[in-house]
Amino acid sequence: MKLAEALILRKEMQEKAIYLENRIKNNINGQEGEKPFEDPVKLISEFKDLQKDLTTLIQRINKTNAETKFSKNMTIADAIVERDGLNKISTSLRSFANTASEIQIRYSLSEIKQVCYIDVPKLQKEIDEIGKKSRELDTEIQSLNWNVDLL
């Protein structure tokens, strides 16, 4: 199985676990004398088995990411952390730019005037550059995922 296939399977299993949780919650309680639509004990057992399999799959994915070279100095895990860090910076800088770009309305000349202490166009350019780096890194990660066998 390729790493990319394992990542798709992980997502499907995580979604199924959420679906099972909801089914369990919907069948735990009911009116006295009536039977639930589904046996919650069986559903809980199925949920536990699924979670055990999901844990094993995630461990294999993590092992593969940690041991597979992405570049000379980085593993896939390092590249993922790098990408996530770039995304966090980009998200925060975008929030700062939005705050700085808010229009200040003064109703009278006696109100205190608000000023911006950052160069928004310069910040916007930096956001675009970081976004591009993140997308390029993500593309390389995704490409490698289809060529690496799951450990």
C-alpha cells in the first residue's frame, strides 16, 4: 500500500469512527419497553475495533513519515511540520493584515484617531510568498506520498 492510499484510508476510518460515535449516542437511551434501532453494545465493540485498527494505521503512517527522506536534510515528517508552520504563519499574518486594514470611522474630530503601525501591502506580499512556498512544499509531499510504500 502506498502512503497516499494509507492517508485516504485514515481519513475514511476517522469519518467512520465519528459516524459510529453518533450511532452509539443515538441508540444508548430510549423509552422503557422499546428496543433501540441498533445494539449499542455491538456498535461500541465495532467502534473499539475500528479505533484499534486506526491507531495501528496511524502508527505506520507516522513511522513511514519519520523514516522516509524528503530531501537531503529532511524526512517527510520534517516537511509536514515545515508546511504546517508556514500555514500557521500565513494564517496569523493574514489576520494581522485584516485587522490593520479595518476602516476606522470617527464621528467627531474629538475622537482619538487610530493609526496602523505595519506596512499592509508589504505584509500582503509576504503572505503571498509564504503561501506559494507552502503550496509548493505540499505538492512535493503529495507527490512523494504516491511513490512511497507504507512501512
